[in-house]
Amino acid sequence: MNLKNQLELMIAKKVLLVGNFGVGKTSLIRRFVLNEFSEDYISTIGVRVSKKVVTYKNEAIKLMIWDVAGTNADEKIPKAYFLGASAAMFVFDVSREETYVTLEDNLKMVKELSGLEKITIVGNKKDLLSKEELEVVVDKVSLQIDLLTSAKEDENVEDAFMELTAQTLK
Amino acid sequence: MKKSTTDNKDKRFELLRDLLLTEDREKFDSLRKEFILNEKLQEKVSPFVDEKILDLRENFPKYFGDKVTDAIKIQIRESQDEVVEALYPIMGKMVKKFIVAEITKLSDSINKTIKEKFSVQEILKRFFKGKRNDAGAVLEEVFEFVIEEVFVIEKESGLLSGSYSRGSNVDKDMVSGMLTAIKSFAEDAFSKEGQDLENIKFETFQLSIRNFKTIYIAIATTGVLTQEIKEKLSDDISNLAEIILRDRTYLSEEYRLNEIIIRELIES
């Protein structure tokens, strides 16, 4: 089978990246993805779509990553952005408590809108805190954090998206 | 005695001449020396000057290009009104020339089409086919309707199921995703419950969207979309959707779906 047919037969999955403004969702995507639309879309319509083909367990998967701006209930985001997703990653900033203090409520909202049962939780900007400070944050967050990442230092970024890919196949 | 007097006179004359012309002679000698020096200097310097002039002539843009550009930029910036005033008539003429050329082309095209469409043969053909809208026929011919892109997209996820493109190299997966996002945004912001976005127009392109329960079909077209073409296109889209929705395996087999898109929409 030629490459064109392989690409055409590839599984495609929609995944969501959610979390408050400024937590580093876009930076994580920028680390992981090369081809993307202008960031202006996020401020204009509240979402930007990027694409990345990953190989997971010898299978090529086309990830369509929807970077959704903000997650607060007061923010007006079209509910349709959350529909049809196979997995979602909730990103918070380990250096800003306000981005994880309402984590449970925000996750509940994302689960309700997307219909997903499991959401990957990622604490970004780990490079800004010491090991001890990170432990304090992990203790403070009531839910199990799946990964601590640093888009700036390129730490665990690939792993976070691989975890997300694994979720799409469950 | 007489001779002696004459000698004395000559000597005095010589003496007087010396007294009167010494200064002039000195000046003359000095000028002559200066002139000779200049001539010698010119002989020596001339080749270098010629060479430098040639170099300047050949490399003027390299040596002074930036400076000249900057100077012109500053001059233009500082005297915008004068520049506009100077360019206005020239630009006006250019625009006029362009419009005249384009109208001439359009006129030729219309004339050609009218000539063809109003031949006895064509009139009879249209009469028997029941097509009586002559203006529509001419417009259709001049501004030919072309399907540029077709996207079959899953409604909720925005994932691309199949597509056709006349030549664009854009990433169709990304376009499908963003189109779905824009559609969702527009529907959420402007429409009432259950209403869907159906048309987007931009310059010469128009994007027609047909919504079904689980998929939507977006078609980008150029040219005149007459009522007749619109109806045919609508029928073709319905047929395509019927085929896809009856056999949903098309949605997971992109190459098969692409073939059916070409068969139903492009070749029909």
C-alpha cells in the first residue's frame, strides 16, 4: 500500500486541550506540533485547531488538537467545541494556584460537555518551582495529576500527548 | 664721446627694464613651474581618477544605494501630499488602462458567447430543452461555475471524512477542523436553536454548507451560481449524502469516499 493510501486509512481523533488562560496550553502544542493556524483564532473564536500524526503501539494516529481558550463557567465558549472528542487534557499552571483551585469543578464541566469519563490532568511550568514546592502543589491538588510538564524546557511534553493518545484508543 | 653717451643710455634702459620687470618675471616663473607641476600631477592622477569614476559608475547602487533609498524614503515621507499629487494622475491612468483592458476582455468574451448562444442551432437546442433564460445562459458561460473544493466532515468532531480539491495544497484536516470551529462559533453566536450556518462568501469564493444529522458537506465554488445550477448542485449533494449515510463505511474509508465525491459532484 502506498503512503497516500496509508495516510488516508489512518485513524483520526479529536482531542481537547483545556485549562485557564495563560497556563501554557498553546506552548505545549507549539512544542509538540509544527503545522498550525495563527494564534489569532484563539482570541477571535476561542479555539484553534492543530494537527499531529503520532505513532502509538505501531499504529499511526492523526490527532486533531483543539486548543480551547479558558474553562471558567462565566466564559462564553460554544459547547460544540467539546463535542466529538476522544480524549481531553486539562492543563493548569503549577505556579498559579488560581488555575488549579477549582480543578474539580472545571473537570466536571468538561466531562459534562464532552461526555468523556477520564481526563488527563497535566501541571505545566514545572521549571518555575523547586522540587519541594512542586510536592506542595501535588499535595494541594485533590485529584491525581498524570504528568508535570515544562513546555519551556521540553520536559514530559511528548509523554503528555502520548498519554492523551492512549486515552483516545480506550 | 657720442658713443659713450649711447652706451650709457642703453645700460640705463637695461637697468630700468630689470627694475620694472623683475617682479613680473618671478611671477611668470612661479606660474610656469606651477603649471608644469599641475600637468605632471594630472598625468599621474588622471588614470586613478578615471578608474575611480568607472568604479563609481558601476558600483553606485552598492556604495550609495542605501543612502539614496533612505533619502528618497525620508523625502517621500516628508512630502506625502506632493508625492500623491504627482502620482495621482499616473495611477489614475494606469487604473483606467487596466479597467479598459479588462472590460475589453469581458466584452470580447460576451460577444463570443452571444454569437455562439444565439446561433440558430443553439436557439433551437435551448428551445427544445426548455431553457428560455438567455441572460442566464450568457452569464453562465462568461463567469463559469466551478467547484473548487468539497469537504465531507463529521459534524461534532470536525474530522474530515473525505474531500475533493481542484488544486489547492492546503491541509484539508486543519481546514475541516477550523471550519467546524468557525461554524460552531457562528451558530452559537448568531443563530437560534437548531439553525445551521449555510453560506459563507468571501470575494470570488462562496462556501455552501449542507447540514445532515451526523455530517455536513461544504462546497467551495467560484463563478455564477444560477438558480438552475443551485438546484442541480443541491440534488447532487443530496444524492451524495444519501449514498454516504446508507453505507457509513464510506466515512472511515477516505479514498472510497473521495471517489464517490468525484463521481457524484464533479463528473455528474
